[in-house]
Amino acid sequence: MAKLAHAQWSSRMGFVLAAAGSAVGLGNIWRFSYMVGDSGGAAFVLVYLACVALVGLPILVAEWMIGRRGQKNPINTMSDLAASHGKTRAWAAIGVSGVLAAFLILSFYSVIGGWSLNYTLGSVIGTFNGQDADSISALFGGMLGSPMTLLLWHTAFMVLVIGIVARGVTKGLESAARTMMPALVVLMLILVGYGMTSGHFGEALSFMFSPDWAALDGGVVLAAMGQAFFTLSLGMGIMMAYGSYLGEDVNLISTARTVIILDTAIALLAGLAIFPIVFANGLSAGEGPGLIFVTLPLAFGNMTGGTILGLMFFLLLTFAALTSAISLLEPVVETLEERTSMSRLVATFASGIAVWALGVAALLSFNVWSEVLFFGLNIFDLLDTFTSKILLPLTGLGAIVFFAFCLDKEESRKELNMDIYDYTLWNLLAKYVAPIGVIVVFVAGLF
Ligand code: PHE
Ligand code: NA
């Protein structure tokens, strides 16, 4: 018995690591902080927290449970589960849009992963030592203005991703994640500590947590929900695929809670590390995607031991980005592999190269193609906006609706280990709060 219990624990642990490895990434540090800055602070943060708890949690559990039932890639899982519940196989569309979203997201994710690689090297050679806000901003601007620099680092990042996925060394990466994740948390805490000494910590606190509700509109709410989907890797079939490797004994609700708390804690810590530096140096919180690349080098360049801490930080950020990027390429590769005659190796290279090419278009939008606009957005912003505000919510909505209305209630209740009362509450969340929330926010955001 003892042996069995241990095996169960270690498989749950492995699963939590894999899910957290996908969830914790650039979204928590790079994207969260700049979205908060762009969207005016606390109102965004609070709506984001509500979205994570009321919409993110049920959808995460729904994706895992569907995956565990289906035991296949997202497209076939949805198609087969729908058929076996007397529904149309058109539900497979949810799997298709998920795979498409993963493909599109990885293209711009890799560009930012490249920035992180570049800044890792910059920390090694001491580029940021003793620089002031202006010169650090100028360095960042110089990188954006140079297509060759961006291309080099984006390519390097994609080579790493393709190499890892092709060789299937996910195992090794996952065990590395075991030590890297706590290290990342410790470094974030050190940065928050540094922020506390900056004299602007209170300002950062109120920026993040004391809302000006007047700043709230449909756009902010949609952005907050988009961030919730992005950060939890929802609406892409990734969590569905991960659920298919899941043992029957794992409690989905408590596992989801663990992953969500970890992911949210890292995002909030990132904000508490970054905004004191922003305010102390008179930088703008609405800096955009460059926010962490301007603020953090400034902190590292001016603190004792900053060179080594900065190096560690960008290394860990790159690593977190890699584990997420792998989880983004995997569904594309898996789909090609299972639905065409391609081998895994060919599928990995084909999809990797296609992602890379789209990423090149994304990186050119920071310089030579900055005037190429669609719906008023450059290619980078278009990819980010279209996926986070449209594809992910719609795919996630499909998953939760399928879960709540097509699967057998009594079976779900047993699988979730709930008594009738808890299940009534859960059902309310899964059937009404989450789907209606997504629909309302989605529609309001379009206007
Ligand atoms: N959740 C990851 C992050 O926050 C990004 C990601 C999105 C990874 C979707 C996989 C799928 O960085
Ligand atoms: Na995340």
C-alpha cells in the first residue's frame, strides 16, 4: 500500500510540474507587468484575479477532465467524446482552434524569448552595469530597431525549442524545472525586497491594488480575461493534452488550485518588483512590451551583486519561456504527426520553421514594418490581440460548455470527488458564471 501511495504522489507531482512549467512563463513576468501598466493598474489587476478564480479555474478543470476522458490529442479527443455522448463531431473545431492559437502564440512568444536570451548575454558581459534609465532605454530601443539583432535571437530561441521538442528531452527539462521554479521565486522576492528600499514601494502597491474604477471599460476587462487565459495556458488544448496523461486518482480541483496559486503569485511578485523601479526612475508604466527589459536591467545594474543576480534572472526567465514554448509547439507537432504521414522529426521541423517564419514577420513590426497595420495594429500586436482576446476565450468557452452541458453530471460529480452541495456550487460556476462571464466580456470588449 505504501508503495502505491508513493507512486500516486509522485505522478501528481510530475503532473503539477508539467502543468506549472507550461503556465509559468513570459506571461507572468513580461506580459502581466506590461498589461497592468498599459491598462492603468489596480482595476485591471482585480478583474484579472476575478477572471482567474471564476473563469480560469473551471475551464482549467474542464480541459483536464475532457483530456483525461479522451486520452488523445485535442482534436480527436473532442471529436470522439462528442460522438460518444451523442453530439456532433463538429466539436472537434475546439481542438482545431486551440492548435491554431498555439501556433500563432509561439511565433511572437519566441521573439520575446529571444529578447530574454539577448539580455542573459548582456548580463554576462556587464552591458547594464552602472547605466541610467535613459541609456538602458536606448539599449532596448536599439535592439528593437535592429532587425538583424531580433532575427538572430528569435532564431536562437526557436532552434532551442525545435531541438528540445525533436529530441523529446522534456523529461530532463521537467526535472530541471523542479529546482528552477523555486529559484525564480527566490529571485523575484529579492527584487521585491530591492523595490521596498527604492522609496516608491507604497506607490507601486497602490498602483497595483487600489483601483480607480473610472479607468475600467470593456477593453480593460477583455484584456484582463485574455491575460487570464494566456497565463494559465488555457484555450489551446495544451491543458487538455496534459490531462490525457493524468491518473484517475488525481484530484483535479485541488491540483488546479495549486497551479493557479503558483502562477498568480509569480505574476503579482513580478508586478511588485517592477513598478517600484518604474516609479523610482520616473519611467512610464505604460511603456508597453519593453517594460521589464527597461526596468529590471536598471535595478540589476545598480544593486550590489546585480551582475550575478541579473544573469540568474534572465537565465531563469529564458528557461521558464522555454518550458512554455515547448508546450506550445507540442500540440502542433502532435497534430501533424497523428493526422498526416509526417514523422515526429519532420513534423517538428516543419511546424518549427513555419512558426519561425511568422515570428520574423512579428519582429519586423518593431522596425521596418512598423507602419504595416491591420485593424490599426502591427503584426506583433495583431497576433497577440487576436489570440488572447478572440481565439483563447472562444476555445475555452467551447471547452467549458462541452464539459457543463454534454458530459454526464453524476459521473463528473464522482470524478471531482464532490458531495451534492459542493457540486451544486461547482455546477453554478461551470454552467453559468464562467460561460456567461466569457460571453459578456467578449461581446463588451468588441465595442
Ligand atoms: N502560460 C504561458 C505564460 O504565461 C504562455 C503559454 C500560453 C504557454 C499558452 C503555453 C500555452 O507564459
Ligand atoms: Na503564466
